[in-house]
Amino acid sequence: MSSSFIVVSFTRNPALMPKQINLDGMHERHHALTPHIAGGYREAAAVCLNRHHSPPVEITLVDNGQDSLAELAWIEPDARIAAAWANDIDATEAGAYGCVIAGVELARGLFAIRRAETGTGADYYIGPQHSGHDLESCLRLEVSGLSGGTSKDVSRRLIEKIRQALEGDSNLPALAGVIGFSARMLLIQDVEEKA
Amino acid sequence: MSWSEHHAVSERYAIDAEATRRDGDAERAEELYKKAAHSEALALDSLTDDKARTRGITAVSVVALWYKGREYAVAERSAHQYLAAGKIPPFAESQLRDLLSSIWTARAAQKAGIKFVPGDVLVSVKGGEVIHGGAPLELIVRKVEGIQSVLYRTVEWMLARPFRRRGGPPSDIQTMFRPWLFQAPAGSYQFAVRMQEPAQRALWEEARPQIGAVTTTFFKVLRASASNPDEELNVVVPDREYRSAFANLARNLSPSGETFNRLEVRDASSPAEPIVTFAAETRTELNAVIRKLRPSLSEANSDQQVTLRGVLRGVHLDKDWLDVATDEAGFDPHITVLEISEVLDDVIGPMVNKRVVVTAVRRANKYFYRDIELQE
């Protein structure tokens, strides 16, 4: 007697799945990130997110005022990673770089392709993947992050960031990105060029 | 080699330098920054004149890398050379001039034996009457005192000292701080406040908090005060008296938008992004929190809330009154406001002989204190 089996596979409909902000293996996609930097950003983002949430979370991604949802997953940091990123300010800054660069990749299909130094840090330049023979058509990326705070605070920080970018005596086209780790919100906005 | 190849080498050195600096090896980090600068200069040399934007960004990067490598003379010479050649766009010229200002400040500090370290606090005052490298002296003096007051209060709170209502901070705590003023970068006036190790360490060793811990707490308190005074400040500073003191001192730092628009506080060792920004709306939010924190006054039917604008001519905290000289119609030229026991010395001290806004309750021709703030 033979028996037959019916195999039922429950798979998620990709059309209904939220988009994913991918913090894994960023150095493989973003030329300006080394494995060390990308790994650091990923760890810092995990520490910042883990302060307020359990993985995964749904993030509100607002790109030039257009809302959508995106999923953000991370591996819960162990004690060693948490200790390495105990400095709240450093962790928020590095975590913000990771999340904003990954968010821009998802929302715009742009990648961190170059990095250039400034007096107070470094700027990332973003563009299509595998571009970067020069910086003639790249966008400068302005990044900021908030560990706590509400969506109102995240919006306020974005306005502040855009104001700073415009004050910087630079008429380079730029993109500003702000992540609110507690507020689960990532805002991306074009910074208008000065006339 | 092409720009792309030289720049990639420079990027790698710069990334390593940053990581090395974070790990605390400043000397090795400076060496790596110098190597990065050398490669970036080669990248710049390989560019043709038609790549104006790339030339500009790369020229700034070269000078910034020499500056970070503390090779100030080379950084200065390079900046002058790129400016003189005139082959870079205006945005890069402007950034190079800013860098020159930072280089001169750093060289002057180096000559004087001063070195910024993590924990130094940079404060920028922007907008309004503040211009390139200049600001009303009175404004800057007040802000320096204000920052120092928050630092003192932070240490007293960390050491669980009894809450201080009158007088300045204890002398032992005062010896821990020494403010320095530095030249401003373009577009703002900037000063640095540094905490200095006490001269007699032995007297301190047991109780003294680590400087890093003090500045981290200082940043947390200021950030909570500026960004979410209603909720986050509650969490960061559970003690009601200290919370009220920090809210009042933070309001003293906030602009009203007339003399200046913004005050930003940064960690001097990582100044790319302000940790705290005080704007005019911060003052409004702090006002609401301060109103909630102040003790209630027994109410009478005849009570009338009044706002007095004028010059704070006198304060006697022990005798519980203050005197406001007002030129507003309907008020006596000098008004005595009573029951000011909630007022703290370091909050009201900087307001004497300045224009203030006093909120009071008028009851049977007497004025009872509710709040006071500077009219910036």
C-alpha cells in the first residue's frame, strides 16, 4: 500500500512583505565602507536599537515626505559588543551612519561610494553602485541620529541638519538622513542646492 | 595611478587613523592621517582642471588630513597654495578658509601647550547679532558662566552633595574646572570649556568622579534639557531639585531669537555634529517644564498674574525679595517681588542689572514671585 503526502508550504507573499533595511554585509555593496567600518556600524546600530526594541522592528521610512514601512532586523548584541559601544554618543553616531546609509540604499538605490575628510570629520558621497571614478555627480550625505526622542524630535533634527547643510557654505547637492532609534523612524530629504 | 586609486589608498589610511584614534593611540593615528594626506595630495595632482567639484572636495580633504595629522605648517601651506591657484570652486575656497582659521587656532594652542582632549566641550553661538568670529562680549560671558554653572551642578549632583540654594559651588569643586576661550570658526562664535585635573590629586582621589564621566553626564543632562525636558530629563535627573536647577540653567543658555538664534554644544574631540542644540523653541519647552516643577502658590480670589519687564536692580535671597526697575505703564518704577526662596544663586546671579521678564502674582498690592528669565 502506498501512501501519499500532501506538502503544504506556507510562504509569505513578497508583495505584502515590508521592504528590508539591510545592515548585513554593507562593505560588499558600499565601496566607501571597509569590513571593519561596516561591522562597527552594524554593531552600533544593534546596540542603539536594542536599547528600545526587540528585533525585528518596523520602521517608518519617510523619503522626501513619502511614507512607507520597512523592516529592520539585527542580532541582539552580547555583553562584549554592548560594552564596546557603551559610549552613548559614539554608538548613536555610528549606528546612525549604518542605518541611514542602508536606508538610502533601500529608498534610493544609492550607495556610499567615497568618503572625503573635512575639518570636523568626514563626509560620505553617495551615487549609483560602481560609480565613483570622480565626485562630479555624487551627492554628499549628511547623517544624524537620536537614541531617544519622539517622531517630532526626529523631524526637528532633520530640519536642523538641513539648516546646517545649507549654512555650510557648500552648494554641493546633498541628502540629509536622520534615524530615531526609539521613535522607529528614518527620514531622508534632499537638501536644495543654493543658488 | 588615477585619482580613484590614490583616493582609495587615502580613504583606507584615514579610516584606520580614525579607528586608531578611537582606540586611544593618538600618535599612531596622526601618522596614519599624514599618510592619508600624502596619498590625497597625489590624488589631487592627478585630476584635470575640468573636474572642478572633485578638485574642490579633494583639496579640502588634503588640508583636513594634514590638520588631523597635526602637521599644521604643511596644512597651512597647502591651503594657501590651493587658494592661490584659483582652480577650485567657491564652496571649497570657503571651507579652506574655515580650515585655515582652525589651523591657526590649533597652532596657537600648540604653542601654548594646550591640547584638546575627549571631554573638552565646544560651545558655538550662532545667528542674530553674532558675526564671523565676533559676538557681543556680554552675551559670550553669560554663556561661559552658564555652561560652567551646569558643569558645577553636574559634579555636585554626581557626588550627591546637598542641594545648593545659595552661593557659588564649593571651592573643592571649583578647582576642577578651567574655562578656555578660543577663536571662532566662520559663521559663529565658538568657545571651549575644559575641565582641568585638580592640582592636589591626593585630596580628591576617593571622591572625585572621572572627568570623562562628568562630561558624559553633562552632555546627557543638557541633551535631555534641550530635546525632551518633559520626559527625558525626568529619567536622567530623577531628583526634583536638581532637575529644576538644570531646567533653569538650560533656559539661561537658550536663545529667545533676538541677540542670537542658536547655541550648540559639541564634544571637542568629535565636533562634526552638535550633541545638543538650543533654539528659541527650546526656551518655550523649558518654560512649560519649569512651570510644572515650581511649587504651587496658595490662591486667593484677588490674585492677578502679571508679567513685569525691566532691569533686575537688586536681589536679596536671604531676605527673600528682588527689585525690578520697570518702565512699563501702569507699574511703579521699582517693584519689589517677594517670596523668591525657589530662586537659585547661579540662575539669578547672571541676570543682575540685565533686562528680565518676571512672572508674579499681584495680591493686595504685593507681588509674589513665580518665575524669572533673561530678556535676551
